[in-house]
Amino acid sequence: MSSFPSWYRHSSFAAFVVVILVGIIGVGIFVLQQFGVLKNFTQTWSRSASVELNQPIVEHIQQQGALKKFSSSKELLAFLEKHSRSTPLLPTNVLAPTPLGFGDGFGGAVEDIASVPAYSPTNIQVPGVDEADIIKTDGKYIYVVVDQNLYIVEAYPPEQAKIVARIFFEGVPKELYIQDNFLAVYGLDWTPLDQEISLNRASEFTFFQVFDIQDKSNPKKIRDLSFEGTFFTSRRVGDYVYLVVQQYDVNPDPVMPIPYVLENGKALSTDSTVSPCNCPDVFYFDSPYNFYQFTTIAVVNMRKYEEVFQHQVYLLPGATSPYVSKDALYLTYTKYIEPDELSFEVLMERMFDRLSQDAKNTVWNIERVDEMILSTQEKRWKILEVFGKFRASLTGEERTRYDDEVTAGLKAKYKEISDKLEVTVIHKFKLDSARVVSVGVAEVTGRVNDQFSMDESGGYFRIATTKGPFFAEFVEDPQRTSWSNVYVLDEKMKVVGRLEGLAKGESIFASRFLGNRVYLVTFEQMDPLFAIDLSDPRQPTLLGELKLPGFSTYLHPYNENILIGLGHETSLGESDAVNVEGLKVSLFDVSNVQELREIDSYVIGGVGSDSEALREHKAFLFSKEKNLLVFPAQLQKVDSSDYEPVFEFLGALVFNINENGIELRERVNHSFNPISNDPALTPSDFTTSITRSLFIDDVLYTFSATMLQAHSLDDVSEKARVQFPSAFVPSQFPEPEEIPSSL
């Protein structure tokens, strides 16, 4: 479950660092390279006669720098050239270079949705902020993504259920949005349609297509955009979809230094006098970059295809977890301090003055070499060799004192920056219809578990993190354990409140912010549920906790006083080892925070049982009004003869749920040959694995890549099923009309 870099998890890592410090450079380099300890370190080296070789670690890790905008393509190219991670290949088939325009500007509106029968929307985190999914419904039709197809199914009433349209994609569609009579789909393309695009780019493209579906049997494509890079996240607020795409392959390309954007299969010009154009503002932070990639934030109006899309590009180190409110987008990533950075700084601080003048001159000469000849990392290795030779020249007693002093320096350095060894960096962007504005950046100790570890309320951003354990020899005992934290930041991204040191030795497995509280589930051997008061943003306060076997990885509100938890049951084995058992659904009473209690729980399956809803909240269907809880399940049981888990069930579990308890109603599967006593699953069984469920009126629909199945909510009996034809079978449905030649 750990997301720590590999070097933090190797018990032998401390020995590797000592190898460097004692000067066995050859062996040290080999071992460290094998375990990936030494990463790129692309700080800006600036030094004349000063002894300091680079910026001190404490200053470096605290410095985020001011947000700046490149004024021209020339300035951008110069920056990329200076910070290039690899030598770009010369393009062999490119567009003619055009001036790169740097523009600004972004605009929008929302219309009411017509009344429809009661139906379940996508399970989202923030009211009013829609999330894309593989299935959506408008109360009559269901829209699903299957392989390279999108099917429109007339689903209600179930007796008349049938496929009315199929859209085939050259790429791979991933998820969709619907807004009134408009449907948007994003997906992946590996080969752009425009054959004139430079072939030296290694990144994929993310397509975003919008269809007019007023006539459900004849969808019309009205917008076709492709952004160079890998899809990261998206959200819809009103008519606007906010799309975040990351391009990892960043090389100085004089023809197209920014990510390509295609419209209708053709690359957009970078000439700002042409509309639409690929001429975004490109921003960067005035601080050292250890790693960077292009992050494109695009805004597209789903309803008004004549409205020009807007986009901005940021040079960011990356992003791992997003959070989006109706007013802001937050992108986060975890930053770790590399041990070689600390070792290098200690050597420079404590040992540089002891070098001979010739050795000092060698260090200075290495540092002056142009980075196009020697990278910063290569310079560091060569300078480490200088220290290694110096140590080798010492007597035995001198060498012992050398080692002791360096070790003491490392211990002091680790203690000094203990709260900076693992930090989450948070970038905030304000959303205003079609306008996106960077607000600021902050960092807090620890790493984020997922999007539910973040929340925005009353102008404050709240975030829960886990600080992981560090096992390096030079780390003091208190830092060798994990704990959890909660931070509150104001609108300007300043930390105004904090609660640190929760659940020593455990990690956050689930979080849920509800009003002025946050509930955390941490786990090591038991499942503590913490309730934390956030009514005073400047003083988060622990209200109560509950410990019981098992753990939840997803928390969902039943009402303001009851939480639903989905996770696993656990038991203790030999030597107190934790055994993860079957799936567990829990009801928690949080009305009295001094006495949190588990109202009821239901455990099903054995070792190896799993559910997509443990990782994907959109697979979790809950309706308080209908006393309904449904989620996919893959159940296993242990064969008593050899203690090996075997498959028992593949499908969806349907529960009755109320404030007093949980009861299993039915197991639903899509298999043409239902699994009974045969433990072997064939590939065809997995294609019938249910991944989502929803309801329209009193009909429950379960979805797999094979079919859409309708069930009565009264007794869960099957009412109808719609099978999806193979993606490789010629379609019996007409292809959607293309985009009009003039918009």
C-alpha cells in the first residue's frame, strides 16, 4: 500500500549511504544505481568564489517561487534547453514553424434540466461538480462506454429496452458526460490524425468529442479536440468541462515547443491572429525544478460548440491527486527529499574547507562546466569522487573522525528537515466559467491518499495526509513511524490550522469531510475511526475515535449522524500478523462523538475477495430513500483442503440498508454460465464482470462489458437484458454525422 520511493523501503539503504560517505565511490555508484537511489537533481548551479555549491536544502525545499509567464517562444525554448532531461531527436516530418502567440482570456452559462423520472446520478464527491464515468443516465436513456464504442440504450421502461445508437471511436473512449441533449466523451489516441505532426514526440493524445444527441438514434458530432498528453482528470461545472492533461515527454522542439492541440484532426496554428489557435499562456515557477512536465488545463463549453475553447499550460513537477470544488481546482503531488541531496550538502558544509587547494579548484572547475556537457547529476558524481579520494588519503584515525563528523552532520540535517522529508505540494486554480486563474501554491507534511482526503468549505481548503516512516540510519526513532495530519489553508493558500501526530504507526485508508467535521480511517492492525472538529479553522480538534477489527477504504454519508464504510474484515494470525479477510460493510453512528460506535456490519467472502468500489467511488450505488446499497464484488473462499482461495462469485451485491442495519438481498451476475461450484473462471466470465449499477424509478440496472441488465427493485428479479455486440462486428447502426464544415 505504500507509495514511498523504493529507497525508503530498503533496509539496506543506510548502508548504501555510508558507502558513499566513506568514499567507496565505485561500489557506491553501482549499488545506488541498481536501487534507483540517485535521481535527477536539476537545481540551478550558481557560484563564483563561494564555498556553497548549491542552494541549501532547507531553503530549496521551502521555495516554491513566484508564478511567471513566458513572454515568447524564444524564452520558453531557452528554459527548456537549459532544463532539458534528454537530447531531442530532430523532427523528420513537421509543420512549418510559425510564431508562437501567448494570449489570455477565458467566458459561460447554465440552463435548467428538464424534469425526468427519479434516477441515480453518478456518485460524486462535491454537489454541483460532475465527474465523468463509463455510464450515465438521463432517466430514460443510458449511455455506456464499451471497448471502442459508446452505446445509447433506450432503457426505460425496461420492457422496451434496446440499443438505439452506436458511436465507434478510432481511439479508446474512457468516460463520458451528459448535459441535456449534449454528450461529451474523452479518451486516448496514440496516433494523431494529422500526419504532418512531428514524429519525435513520444506522448499520446487525449481526445475530447462532443455530440448533439437531441435525436438519440442519430448523434451528431459537433466538436472534436485532441490535446497532446495523457489524461489526468476532468470535472464538469454547468456547461463547462475542465480537462487536465499531462505531457511527460518534454523536449526543446523549435517547431512546436508546447503541446499540440488538434481540432477536427488538424493541428491548430500557433499564430495568435488566427482563431482558434494553439496559443495559450505558458506559466512556470521561478524555483528549481527536479522534474517537470507540461500540464494543460483546458476549458470546453459542452453546449455552445461555437464558443472557442480556452487552455493554459503550466510547467509542473506532476500531479497525483486532484480535488475540484465549484470554484477551484487543486492539483497535488508528493515531493520527497533524496538522501544524496542531504549527503552532498553535508559534505560541502563540513568537509569542503578541508580539501586541498587543488581539490577545491577541481570542484570549482567541474561546477563551471556547461550543463549541456555535464548534467547536474554528473557533476555531483564527479565531485563526490573528489571527496572519496580525499578520504582515502587520510590515516585510519583521521578517517574515523571524518566518518563520525559526516554521520553527525547527517543526523542533524535529517532532524532539521524532518517535516520536509515527505510533503504534499498543492497548486490552486480559481474556476470562473471559462476562465482559469492560478491562485497560489502551498505544501504540507505527508502524502494524500485520494481526492476524498481534500475538501473546500467556507473559503478554507482542508486536507488530510499521512507522513510515512523513514528507515535511514541517520533518522531519529520518532521519525521511523508514520502518523496522520489534518491541515486547514485559507484562500491565499496559507496554513492557518493543523492537527498533527494522529494514529502513530498507521496510515490513512479512508477520509470523508462532512460539514465542519472530517472522519478518518487509519489502519495497521485495528481500524480506528477518528472524528475531527473543523468548526474553528485555526484549531482542528480531535473529538473521538473508535477501534475495531477490519478497515474501510471508502466512507459514504448515510445521513448527518451515520456513515457507511466499505472495506475488509481482518484477523490476527501468528506473531500478530494481520490477515485480510472478506469484504465488510459497516454502519457507524457518529452522533455522539465521545462514543462512536458501529451499529451493524456485514462480512461476505473470504481471503482474496475484492470490489471495484474499494478504489472507485463511482462503482458505489446508495439510495437512502430506496434503502438500497449496491456494489460490484469478486468473492473468494478458502478451500479447507489446501487453504487456497477459490472463486465463489463474480457480479454485484444488492443490500437492504437503513439506520438500524444491513441485510443482503440478492447476488446479481451477468454470466451466461453462472458460477456455481466450479472454481475456475474463464476469460468470458471476466467480460461479464459487473462494474456499475444505477436505478431509474423502481428498476435497478447493472452494467458489464457484455450487457446491461434490468431488475425489479421489489424482488431483484430480472426484467430485461440488452447485450452489446462485439467491437469487431460491423455495426448495424449508422455512424454519427460529422462536424459541420463551418461552425
